[in-house]
Amino acid sequence: MKMNKGQKVKIKWTDASVFSPIILFQKGWWRRLKMKKLTEEIYNQLLSRKSALVIGCTDSGKTHYVLTELTPFLKGKKLNVICFPNCNDLLNIPNNTDVAIIDEVETLMDREFLEQQYPNDRPYYSAEYLEKVKNWHNKLKNIKIPSVFILTRNGKKDIKYLIENLKTMDWGTAVKCFVFEKDKN
């Protein structure tokens, strides 16, 4: 159908095809829809008094998502949320806190898998790093409220391995794993 400039077009609001171009041309609509779904799934997990593990690549936007989407959403649901940028900064959690969000956690559950995947990276974890992780886990095991833990893994196989195999964190907290996909834009 050819249209001339200034030509009036009659639109039937019941015609779904009218809306398709509008949706297609809104940059990032699919990602926003996926992030909304992820946020709601994490929220439902927390409402069930369970914890979540969000796994994604380095610089994928996990921290940005937590600060600009997840935390405001949870606060909008009247939940008292406390965020820690990493395990080193993990302090006492006030009694009135409903949800803790901890960025930059680590698991050693997949250590053997990673060592097999990356045989040239020996040792995969240094002794100093393993000591840090042990200290982090000792702090994390004291969290008694539903939490969102943020973990970085860069390989698709590494993420898939954790999604399929990790049900309980090293410090004893049961989790449901969620993949945080890097924005392709």
C-alpha cells in the first residue's frame, strides 16, 4: 500500500498489525520485557522466603540491573532492601531488612569443572583468592533472610553448568539460579 505525504489513514484499533511497527521500533523493548520477567521471577522467589542466584558475564550489566531495576522494584513492593557491592563490604544486616542483595559472590562448587574447561589456567584459583573466598563464605552463612546473590561466569558452558547443578551455595543457602544475559545492543 503506497501512501502519499499528508494522506489520512483510517486505523482499526482492533487490527493487531497496527501495533507491530510501534513495538518493533522501540529500541530495547525485548530486553525490557526479559528484564521485567526476570525481576518478577526473582520477586516471586523472595516472596516464597527463598534466595536467588543471578549468573552473568563480566560487564553484562548485572550491577546496573540490581541498582536501577531490581532494587527499586522490590522497594516499590514495600520490601526493605539492603545492598552490598561485594562480600568484603558485607556488614551486619539490620533486623528490619526483608531482602539482602550481595554482588560479587563466589562459589567453588564448579571448581573442578572450571579447571577441566581451562587447563592452561593452573591454578585456576590462587591460594590467596581461595582464602578470601573462605572468609566471604563465613560471612555469607550468617545471612538468615531471603537474598539475591550476583555471580560472574563468562563462558556459556560455565553458566549452563551452574544452572544445571547448583542448588545450594557453598555456605548452605538454597538458591534458584537465573541467567542474566548480556544486552546484544
